[in-house]
Amino acid sequence: MPLGPIQSFGVDFQGRVAGADGLTGTKSRVEPRMHTAVVGLQWGDEGKGKVVDLLTAQHDVVVRYNGGANAGHTVVVGEDTYALHLIPSGILYPDIECVIGNGVVVDPGKLIEELDSLRSRGIDGQQRLFISDRAHVVLDSHKMLDGALEEFLAGRSGSKKNRSIGTTRRGIGPAYADKVHRSAAIRMGDLKRGGDSLRDQIELACELHAHQLASLGSPERPDPKRILDDFAHWSDQLGERIIDTTYHLHDAIAQDKKLLFEGANACLLDVDHGTYPFVTSSNCSTLGIPAGTGMPGRTVDTVIGIMKAYATRVGAGPFPTELDDAVGERIRERGHEYGTTTGRPRRCGWLDLVAVRYTCMLCGVDSIACMLLDVLWGFEEVRVCTSYRLPDGSTTDRFLPDSIGLSGVEPIYETLPGWDGPINEDCGREDLPDGARGYLDFIESTLGLPIGLISIGPERTQTMVADHLV
Ligand code: IMP
């Protein structure tokens, strides 16, 4: 699939940003690469799908290492829009292999739906998809439990305060919980094996989940017979795609293939390093790559951090720069900020560089992709949060990865001039309006990292890519 015209804007390979208005002299950690990771630097929906899609052409294998069908990656190719949840975005290219690593929780029914939907649009990804035999299965009863727990926490079944997380109800938390609990967990390798032991496992999981659902006050109960039938169907459809992906990936590297690791969800939702407990249940940051794929930590050569030009969040949890006003509404409407997975309106706010600096540090980011810059067109001025005021009146430029601490901070903003004028898709960075260039320069200097990609619309062609990424 050919890429559209991509504009280069003068970041040379030594990592010195040399564009007309670029930040000269910034020391970049960008180096010649083999294996790349792409990770969301905020609370998700940064546009990772588009960046993975663009970078896929330079790689051979695209690998998912975390999350499940809670993720939603939208890729626009010409007239067609693809919304992918479980399958790596690389599937849209012919000849690219896609791997679902052991760190992912797989809803096989959803995966088959996704494959069928791609097939109906002329993309046959089945033979290029490999699923880890150690990836855990998301059962219907995990989804029931996810919903029942959310209802319980929302106070509808006796709890006094709304403590719900606002999950996607895709069964992610309960599936990872079973993985750690162990006894009721079922892996893709078990699905492939089938037989009496699988029947036993399914019956045990159903029994346990029925107890849990009853204790949460839910009337729903899993049906082991239906699940067994589902498993027989899934095994027929997916059985031969389930392999030991750890050896497969090590073999790929031995054959000089280039890997692209595609992070799902995003860094501030990382279960260990995000705004706990308002996070998802996996390690979404690059720290999840080794455990979620079986590749050593040193495998990745280049990390590309994806950042929206502003900030959004779905679900509950602290969000210091949230705008509960007409500006937030304007960003939501212009950015079409409604969830790909659930359709929920996203909370919107100004860019929080305290948060992004933290996630760049955590993930070892080499280069930033600044997405959805077009959404900020037409504002008289734009604001960027560069530090927080703490409840005791002191200030800090460090992020607080804890929901109680973060709820108490007040953002301190820099106000920058806005910009307007026609959006010229064929322009380079140096042709952008003054305000937009100033905004990008400010981000680079605050983060101490180069911006390697700028997106000004959903299409592949509406992208400017620096030399170090192409
Ligand atoms: P869960 O992953 O369904 O358990 O949801 C936990 C939290 O993470 C909720 O606030 C979700 O809205 C959020 N979340 C999970 N995946 C994504 C994503 O891909 N984009 C944005 N938010 C997400």
C-alpha cells in the first residue's frame, strides 16, 4: 500500500533539529534503528494507529504486547476507515506479520469478528497473524464481572460512594485478575489443545465467576455449555494461528527482520506507573514489552512517543488540565473526541507537559509524534501546563502518578499565541503558521526531545515526517 506524500521538515540524522524555526542544537537520542516501539504518552487515543500504520512500511513484524479489545486504533486509508481493537494495525499492509504477544488478553470472538470484517473489505490477515499460546482468554463471564464490579462500585448495589473506574467493560480487569489468580485462567494454548482438561477449566471458571457475580448482586450467570461451543468454534477458526510467539519473535530477529512494538491504551493508564487506580490492568508503557512478548529489555532501539497536541481522557480519574467549558467542548467537537471502543464523549483539556515529560522519561522516548495539531487551529491563544501547584502552595514540575495526589494539584500554564489560516496539506513544518511553529518549538524545548512527526488530519497524506523517521 503506497504512502502518500510525506513532508520532511529538516531533522537531520545526527538528531539536530535544523528546520528554519526548529530548535537548533537539541540533543536527540535518535539513532539508526532496527526495532521500534510506539507508545501513547497520555491517557490513550493519541493516534497511535496512524503512526504504526506509517512506520509499518519500514518493519517486517508488528507486535502487540498489552491490553485487549479495550484499545481502539483508528486508521484512515483514502476513503476507508478501519477501527482495530485487537489486531495490530500493521495488518492493513500486505506481507506484514502481526503478532499478539503473551501480555495481551484475547477475546477470541471479537478477534474473529475483526478478521471477518477486514476480509469483507478485501484484507485477508488470517495467515499473517500469530497469537501467543500464553496470551490469556477473555471469557463472556469476565465481561459480566467487569460490568457487575463497575455497577457495584458506582454504588448501585449498596456501596455509598461512586468508586467506579469507568472501564470499557470488555472484561480486561477480570481477565488479568484471573491470570494472576491462576486457577480459573484459560490461555490461548488451552483453547488450541481442547479436550477434557479444557472442559474442566471452563467449568471451574464458570463456577467461580457465578459465585463472584452473585456476591456482587448481579443476576447474570455464565453458561458453560455455550462457552464450550464457542471454544470449539474458536479453536477451528484460530487454532493454527496459536503458536509460541516468543520463539517466533526471537527467530524473526535472527533472520534480520525488523520488529515494531505497538503499545495499546497509554502510559498514564499503566497499572504500575499511571494514575492508579484509574488505570487499565496492564503495563502499557514500554516497560510492558519484555514481559508481554518474551523479548529482552534491550531489544528496542527507538521509542516513538505519541502525543496529542492537547489532552483527553475517557473514564474516571484525575485530569489536571481538563476544560469543563466552551473551549473543552470546541476541542471535543473539532477532534471528534468520542471513544472508538465505547463511543463515550472524551474529557478534553490543554496539553499537560508535566505528564508528558514524565511518560517520556518512563518509556525512554527518542522522538515525539505530535498528533491532531489541526484541532488547535483558530484559537486566539493556546495554553500549555508546565508545572503544578500543590495544596501547600509549593510548585513542582514532577508528575504525581497517584490519583489522590494528582487530584490536589492546580495546573500552572504558559500562554502562547494561537494561529489560523488555511491548512495546507502539502506544507512542511517551516510553512506552518508562526503560532503553530512556536507551539511545536515550545514543546521540543520543554521536553528536550525532537518532534519527528506532525499530524494535521486523519489521512496518511496529512502527515509531516522528519528525516530520522523515514
Ligand atoms: P479497562 O481497560 O476497560 O479496564 O478501563 C480502565 C480505564 O482505562 C478506563 O478509564 C478506560 O476508559 C481506560 N482505557 C482503557 N483502554 C483505553 C484506550 O485504549 N484509550 C483510552 N482509554 C482507555
